[in-house]
Amino acid sequence: MRLKTYTAATLFEAMGLVRDRLGDEAVILATQEVEGGFKVTAALDDDPGFEQEGGSGLIGAEWMSELAERLEAHRVPLGLGDRLLSAAGLVPAAGPAAMLANALETVFDFAPLPFRKPGRAGGVPLLMLGPPGAGKTATAAKLCAHARLAGRPAHLVSMDTVSAGAREQASAFAEAIGVPLSSAETPEQLRAVVAKIPAERLIVVDTIGANPFREDEVEALAQALRTADALGVLVQPAGGDALEAAESAMVFAAAGARLFVPTRLDAARRFGGVLAAAQAANLSLMAGGVSPSLGSGLRPLTPRGLARLLAPDWAADQAEDSLPLTGTHP
């Protein structure tokens, strides 16, 4: 199945482009009013078995139309939405949930939680990066808690010596989950602290929030990453504007973020910003924050779990490795 998108000043003109370039066999999947005109997404079926008789009538084109509408509802940017639709068309007969999961697996990279196997993630500690108030301290503590539950020792390190109550919060989290807590104010101190921690422990480093549009603040995080030879984890809340989220993620990726943990998934209704951030910054989706609980508030991100988050009514049968439904806690 080939998908094409055409934009013109009027809907009539956009539809005319579809007919002229794809012919009368093209199936209109979605129309959308955009800045400067109208966008039409159409498909040309190259697979004669695509339109099969299913339990609810013709499938394939109907499912693609539903998927296009769902992506639009989540405010997924146009270009990314087209990529997902194209990838979804590769498994048209498997149902809309499987189509969406396949598209997510094709377009995005997913990383396992770092404590599933012995040894540190890539041989380095994890360092949280992100804007102020994103939930970095809680995410760092949740990672340590999950490591403990998986039978692996962990160690929390705090570099946030400025924010009000930061020390107290980190200390309370460390005591609650039973992990050692160390502190470091400078990149050089962080390197020295990390060097003293036993190698079998998962080291998670919390940092002060950085304004992504303040070069000095971002560079301070980048220096800490380089000096400690750490792996950057972007922690950024869901529910924001997709373009803003993508721009912020790209800044932190340039500073060294490679993994992505979107937070507040339980308090958001539109996840286009999460997808846009991961795609624009080329980040690997690792886990999602789904509740304040330290023990159960962080869930692995998988293609099926993310598909269920985007369309819970399509994938209710995939609960075994999925995120909880939007607006609910485990």
C-alpha cells in the first residue's frame, strides 16, 4: 500500500491532485485543514489482498482511515503521521492495533530497561536530563526502585544542590527504596563519586533542571555527561505542544541524551509531543512515567504498550506488557 499526501489552497484542489497523480483507484484516508490550505492523505493499494472481507466489512482502508484520525487527534505532526501511516500499511490484515504497533516499531527505536541483564547500561551510569519540573528526581528514584525489584543493587547520585528541597527529596526517595545516596556538585566530583561505586550497581544520576534555550545550562549538563562518561536520559513531560517538545528534545539530544522517558502519561490526553520529541531527536524510548508511585509508577515502553496508550480501545487484549489506559493508575 502506497500512501501519499497532497496539500493545496483548497480542498477541491487537493482532491484534484490525488486524482491526477494516483488515479481513480486511490482511497482517501483523511482530510485536514492546515495552515495555508488543506491536506489530503490518500492510498493506492498495490496489494490485491488488501481489501479483504473481515468481521466488520472491508478492512484495510477503513483501518487506515481510523489510524489517520487517531494520529490527528493526538496532534502528531504531519510528516511523522505520514511515516506512521506508510509503515502501518505493511500489515493491513492484522487489525488496527497491530498496524499501529507495527508502525511504531518501524519508525521508532525502543530500548529495554537497563537492569534486565547484569552489567550497567552500555557500561556507564544513567544521567537524567530535562527541563525544570519534568520529574527527573522521581524518575531516577523509580529506576533505582525497579532495579531493586529486579534483584539488582542500585545507587542514586544527586547533582541538584540548588533547587529548593532537592536534597531532602532525593534523601527521602533513597531512604524509601533502600538505596545509597551520594551527591556531587561538579562534573569532576561526579566522576570521582562514580569511580568509587561498585560496578555491579546501577548508577542513576539526578541533575538540576535546565532551560533548553539557555546555552549555559545545557552545556553544564553536557559537560557532566562527558566527564562522567554517562549515558544521557531525557526526562520530559507528555501533553505539551509537539513542536515545542521536539525542539526541546533536540537540544538535549545534542547535549548527549540518547534515551527517552516521557513522564505524566497518566495526566495527558494527547501524545503527539512524545512521538515528535522521540522522532526529531532520534531518541530510544525506554520507559514512561504513569503514576507517582515509586514501585509501579514507571513502565517499560514497547510498541504494543505505546499503541495501547494511543488507542486503548483498539488493544485491550494486549494488557500484559502495556502501559495503563490514559487517566488511570496501576
